[in-house]
Amino acid sequence: MTTIMTTAFYLSEIIGRKVFLGARKLGKLHDLVIAETGKLPEVTHFLVARPFGHHALLVPWDKVEVITETEVAVRLEGVEQYEKDPARSSILLKDYILDKKVLDLDDNEVDIVYDVRLVARNGKIYVTDVDFSRSRLLRRMGLSRLANLFSGNGKAEMLSWAYVQPLPEHIGPFSGEVKLRVLKEKLSEIHPVDLADILEELDPAQRLAVFSQLETERAASTLEEVEPRVQRDLISSVQKERTAELINSMTPAQAADVLAILPASDADDILKLVDQETAPKVQFLMDKHDERILNFVTSRFIKYGPGTRVSEVLGQYREVSREKDVIIYLYVVDEQDKLLGVVDLARLLLSDADARLDAIMVTSVIHLDSQSTVLEASETFVRYGFRALPVVNETDTILGVIPYRDIMNLKHRYV
């Protein structure tokens, strides 16, 4: 198995490294040959450039012994038998991919591949992403300090190779530009949740190009999964008639979630185009989104003082939990009902019987305030995954608890 000193690196970082056979320097690494063996391409050969007058070497991956940060060591029985050119159908990462244009589905030039990310796994190297960021180009030029300024928050502009493919299928000998594109036929195979992740990573032009190619049902499912910022971007980029078509493919609750992020005037215009049996249901739920969560809280929850012992709670639990709406959480409060912490039932059952609740409670409680809306409650439930949330006022006095099922029941009253 090949020894690789780092698990992830960029193509530009490895190209040009000296290649050794024992103590003998053979040349420099010129390119990597890849093969589409699965979801991610696998490196099959190293192409080694040699001094003038010597033929390049095509070294199979299993002959690569060690890759360090400065050099590559190979083990070969003899050099002559590896003096050959890559097959005509081979894909060369540097020559065919690096610095090549990326197309959207309408063949519009969107970006340029400035680098390719590689990952070492189980003794092999896989191509995982193409990088469009200008900071990668600057690093290749040796301008690391300037690259750090351009990198901003450090988030790379990358697209997974799983959704970027070389064109045409059989490249043949290199001549001119070999362009990349997101393949239309692959879109139907991608789960809407994964597709949403991809769309969030793309720039607006490429995002719209991919989204525009989705059939209505898949587009609607994907739109539900992307973050609100991307939802707004996509909806504002397509015709209102297209948005209405997508809304008609959703449940009223899902449609209300999507339209709620838009300016009221835009949402009203779209609702006029929506199926007239669906529109009133969507409007009802949108109105409910702005309603204060206090109108839906329950006072039927379990609360105890901080000094209460676990054994006392367990002894009373069956009786105390009867007819309560929320029984999975215990809310720890002081004499003025100020919320001090929360203990979930699982933690209670695993705790020592003599332990006090204030010793096992979580003090950083995710909560809603008295002015929170139903929409804000829904977003908080989705973000944190709790089964209930306490509602408190400005002095942290607990005003009630909203169960997750009540929000869901409201959202799906019209399905």
C-alpha cells in the first residue's frame, strides 16, 4: 500500500514534485491519470516528465511507494518498460481539467477550474472536488498572503466531482479546451436533499441553470430543502408562473413555508396564480405564521424546584405526568417560575437517585420569547430537533410550553 503523508491536498500542490527510484532522480511529476471507477474518479497512473531526450514515464499507481510533501518515491523493476504515453481515452487532470472552463446546462461559461482537490483513502487517491476560488489561483502563483485576503471567511468555492463530468465521454488526444459541465441526465438521480446542498454551493448563474432543468415535482421538492436565502434567490430568478406551478406541487404547509420568505406583494402575486382551491389554505397558514406563539402554548407541563431529588421525581412521575401535554422534559424553576434549566426524561432515568435536579439540568435552554411567531417556532424546531420548547418573558419567567406536534398539526391542517 502506498504511504501518503497527508490525507487531503490539491493537484497544484503535488504537480512538479521530484520523482525518485531509490536515490536516483527520474524526473518531475507532470500529471495524474484518472479513471471513472465509481462515484469519484480514482488516480490510476502518475505521468513523470523526464529531462530532454528521455521519454516520459507512465507509472501505475501500485508502483508508487511514498508521497511526501516534497517528493514521490516509486519502485520499478526497470525504467524502459514504463516509457509510454497515456491511452487516447485517458483523462489527465492537469492537462485536461485544470484551468478549463465550466459550463452550465445552457453552455454558458460560468467559471474556471483553478484547482482540483484530492483525498487519500485506503491507500488510494480520489478526486473529490473542483475549486473555482480565485484564492487557489493566487496560491498557485505563490501569492499566499494575497490569497488569504481573497479567501474571506475561508469557505472554498468548490463543487463535488460527483456532479461535474468531463465532456465528451471519450476525450481522445488533447486538443484545445476540454470543458466541464453538470450533466443534465445526472440530476434525476440525485436526492432532493443532496441536490439542495449542491445548489447552495453554486453561484447564482449556475444554480439557476441547474434548477431550471428540473422537472416540476423534483424542483418543488428541492426548493423545500434549500435554505431561505437560496429559496429567495431562485424564486426571484424564475417567472411567477413557474413559481405558482411549483407551489401547486407542494402541500399547503410546504407552500406557506416557501412563500413566507418573500415580500408580501410578491407572495400575493404568486397566490393569484396558484390553484384556487389551494390558495386559501396556503394564505391561512401564512397568516398563522405571523401569529404569536403565546396563543398556542400549553400550561400542562412538568416543573420542579432546583433542589428536588431524582428519586422524588421518579416516585411521583407516573402521577404527575398524567394528563400533561409535555412529559418528555422537566422544567426546573425557582419560586417565581423563573426558568433555570431543563432535564429530559432519558437523563433523569440515567442519573443517580440522590442527585438534585440543579446538578443534572441543562442551563443553556433553547427557548422562544413571548413575541415569537409560529414561523419562528417552526424554524427553531427544525434547527434544533427538540420535541417541545419553553416560552419565556423578558425576565425568563416560563409562560408555557409549545409541543412540536402542535406546530406540525397547525402546519398540516390542510395537506
